[in-house]
Amino acid sequence: MRDFLRSLKLCATCLMGLALLSPLAAQSPADQHAAQGTVNIYNLDRDAHVGGVEIHGPISKAVVSQAVQLIRSIRPDVDDLKVFLSSPGGDVLAAMELGEEIRKQWAWTAVDEHGECFGACVLVLAAGVRRIPAPENVGLQRMNFDQKEFVAGLSPDKAKQKYTGVAKRIETYLARMGMPKKLFQ
């Protein structure tokens, strides 16, 4: 059984390498659970009609849910809505969900000199109608999935199809956000 799992991991790793997919990605679920992300309202001034939301830590479904709720709650009171990011990455699909909401709300995205934006966070940063990155604190990486969870019970062909499907979703998302195609290659 151990040899089978080892060869399944090796096969999945080879398939991912052959797919030549995006450097954008999530951390493994084990890393995601290591620390919880937080979401807060940032610098809200209803009289000046400015404010934002700040996200710190890994991007997860719970963080996205909380961020979307805060963005929607302050949007009616602000003209300039900004989403400040400081994240090592996280859940790719959750990041795209948050990105869709950011674009829908015509919000800016920013990473300041004390923040970081790596992996799946770049998907959120890309969603801003205006983006303010701190270039030395923004980075890309290859798609990284927990092999056991991602390909559990799948044949190598099905695992490759699943991986290719997620990659296509990311590519389509980035195109909608106006990012150059070479970012995904």
C-alpha cells in the first residue's frame, strides 16, 4: 500500500510538472491550518467616504466569507474602497472568489512595504481595479496541492484532468482581471 501511494504521488508530481502550469498557487492544506487569517475594517472615514478592509494571513474560505461580508457592509459608505493584503497564499479557489467580489465592488488592492503577497494572494491582488503592489513583497509559485487530498481515489488520467481544469479556471480568471497571459505561463 505504501509503494502504491508513493508511486501515485510520484505520478501526480510528474503530471503537474508536465502540465507546465501557472506559478500561482495555494499552500498545502496542512500549511493553511498552521495559522488563521484575519480580516478587519481599515481606516474607515464615512464623512470622507474612504475606507478599506485588511487581510492578514492565509487565505481560506472562512477569511473570504468574512472579507466579502465586510466589503459589502462598508461599500455603500465609501467612494474609494481599498483592500490591503498581507498573505503568504492559501486556497486558490477561495482567492478567486474574493477577487470576483473585489472586482464587482470596484475596489483597489494594495500591498504595502510591510505586507507580503505570495501564491494565491496574487489572484486577489490582480482583481483590483487599481493595484498598488510593493514589488519586492509580491511573488508567484507553482500550483501546490496536497497530493492525498487533491488526487484521492483518482486515476492518473483523472488527476491530470482535475489539475488541468483548475489551471484553466485560473487562466480564465486572470484574463478577466486584465492580467497578461505570460503571467500564467
